[in-house]
Amino acid sequence: MSAATYTAAGSVEEALAALAAGARPVAGGTDLVVGARNGKAALPESLVAIHRLSDLGGIREQDGGLVLGALATHADIVASQPVCDRYTALADASAIVGSHATRSTGTIGGNVMNASPAMETGGPLICFGAVARFRSAGGEREVPLAELFAGPGRTTASPEELLTEVALPAPAAGTGSCYARLEYRRQMEIAIVGATAVVTLDGGTVSDARIAITALAPTIHRVAEAESALNGTDGAADAVAAAANAAAAASQPITDVRGSAEYRRAMAAVIARRAITTALARARGERFPIPASPALHGAVNGGAA
Amino acid sequence: MKYEATLHVNGVAYPVEIEPGRSLLSVIRTEVGLTGAKEGCDDSECGACMVLLDGRPVNSCSYLALQADGREVTTIEGLTGDDGELHPLQQAFLDQGGVQCGFCTPGMLISAKVLLDSTPNPSEEEIRLALSGNLCRCTGYSGIVRAVQSVASG
């Protein structure tokens, strides 16, 4: 661990000035500091801590949607009733990030900007059409999450830009959603394979399906073939299977310490099917526990779905 | 370069002068001198270093000490009463065989306290889930779960 200089910003303007001068931001540090301690990447030479910027915290309603402050923690997200009710897949995801220590400390802003292809919240944010709002000394900018992720650990943001908010547009009536992952351990785990489904039902027919795969490609992304396999159907088992298979067919997994490419490819359709099935059930108004993953793996209620 | 900061640990203010890269755990153990919180994996996997920061759990091996400046830190030593009386969870861990080598115990107790503060009567499933960010290589967890249950139902 290095880091030669440190300042704790007292205002967003101070933070932006520090970023313009070459400092890098730290909020909860659950990726940055962990990465430095396990030798993945040394701490930046110059750090600006942003944890005191209360302007960047909290979750608020805006234009029928929600705005997540960059410093909103995963614990804040799981505790938010609007998130659980209307953006359920995001609650599924934040509820299984790390352990309760990680969720109390780690922020949505840090999670997004760390840009891991295995991050839990990425798929839900992309499928809900989230937009990242940045500020820099030069002005403000909005970037759809789908266009933010450029590769493992890389974003299209420039180093002097500070993520201040993540805005979620209002979901259509009749929408249900789910994020599910394959995991080896209940906590302190990240997805071996993950899948997100956000589906809207109109009179029993799927009018809008959004399906994204996680830890199966260099970036988390939606799969158009999977979505069109489900769109216009009544969400019966064969349509769900076709969509899940299409999601799996779009995967380009790697082999690493957490799983082989073959294993990931084999599990992709299983996890996608669980996410889609649960999202459909929720769209029909059925109750399903948050987070979905433990129940989907049979750990809580004997193996639903 | 070193920076001045004041950590409020278990209600006592400790002025320290530290480099930016120092972890909260290393400062608690070395500068403050409280060695209850342990360095297990040093990688935020095992939870042995868990403490409370402003009442919320954090893996202190992976948190920058300077970010704790002016904030309240509670370590395992802070669970014990002023007269040295053990916290009910500490006594239950002893009574129920929840401690063998003891290395995970400080983090386990912090996690268990967080759970019971928010969920006074958790199910066994809730206890196991809440403690699953804390690894124990000795007990097989049964004694630990029993200990938390005994305090919860008490």
C-alpha cells in the first residue's frame, strides 16, 4: 500500500479540485483498499476522501423515478422501500454484496466506478435504464450505465469526473425484476455467474423484457436475443427456457480462480432461467424473498423455482 | 507524509499521526494498542478484524484509518462493561463452546451484536447468514450459533 498524500474533501467543489489536480477518490474503500491489500493495484499516489460529502448520500424520488446518491451504501439501498418495491432486482443485488460490513461501508458509486464484470448491481442498473451523473471542474455530464462500462475495471469516465448520482427512471406498471447469481459462499462472495431480468407484463403478455448477464463477458450487458425470445410471449416455461438459452449463448466466459469457462457457460442458462422465472412471478404480484439468490438455491425454502 | 487524526475508540480519544495508506486495523492495534481485533486474511474475506465505525460494522483491515478521523470506533474491548463484566454475548460464547482458538471471536461477537441490535430474535437461518462474513476454522460454527441463540431467546 502506498498513497503519499491524503485530503478529506469538505465539499464537492473541493473534491473536484483535488481530482483535477490528479487525486483519486475513496469512499468506503471496499474495493480500492481491498485491491491494494491483496496486491491487485497499489493505492493511488494521491487520495481524496469523499465520505464526508453528505450532499452525495441518500436516496430520493425524482420524476417518478429514484435518485441514488453516489454515497448511498448497499445497506441504504436494501433498506429503501421504494427500491424493494419497484427496483427489486437492485435490492436482490445489494443485499448479497459482501457481508453486512461491506454493505454498511461500500457505496453504489464505488461499486459502479470499480466496473467489475462480476459486480452484483451492474445488471439491475443497466436493465432499469440507470443513468450515471458526473461532475467535474469543467461541468456536468450524464452517461447511461450501459455506455459506462468499457471493460474489466474500466469505464468511459475521465479521471477528473466524480460520479455524484445514479438516476433510475420510473419502471412501467406491471414490471417485476430479479437478480440471481451462482455463489459458493453466502457472503463475501461475488458472482460466479449472474443474471438480471426486468420484465413488464401487459394483460399476461410480456410487453418488455430486459435481460443482462454478469460475470460472463468483459462487461455486464443486455442480451437482445434473450429479450426478443421472451417479448410477446405469455412467459410460459418454453419461452423462459428459450430466453435463458439465448442469454447463455451470448456469454463469453473466462476461466479464473472462481470457475472455469465451461462451468460458467453450463450454469449461465440455469441462472438466467431462475432470474427470468422469478421476475415473471414478481410481475404477476407473487411475493418472493429479497434477496432472491439464497431461496433460488434452495437454502431458505426448500428450492423454489 | 504523515497526517494527524483523532480516533475515538471505545469512548477514548486517541490522537495519532499516520500515513495515508495505514489501515484502521493496524492503527487500532499499534498506535492505540488494543489488540482484540485480529488480522486474519488481511483481504476482507474472514471478518476477524471487524469493528464498529459510528455503530456500523466495517472490516478494519480494509478501511483507511484517516477516514475514521473524528469518528467513533467500537472494538471488542468496548463490548465489556466498565467494571470488566463480560457482555452477555461474550459470556454466551464461553458457556456454549463458541470459542476454541479465539482468533475469529472478536469479529464474530461484533457481527452477532450488529445482528441482535437490529433483529432481537433471529432465526437460526438469520444467525447463520449474519455470521457468514466471519470465518471460523475451529468450532464448526454450532457452538457460535447456539451462543447467539441463547442470548436472543434470553
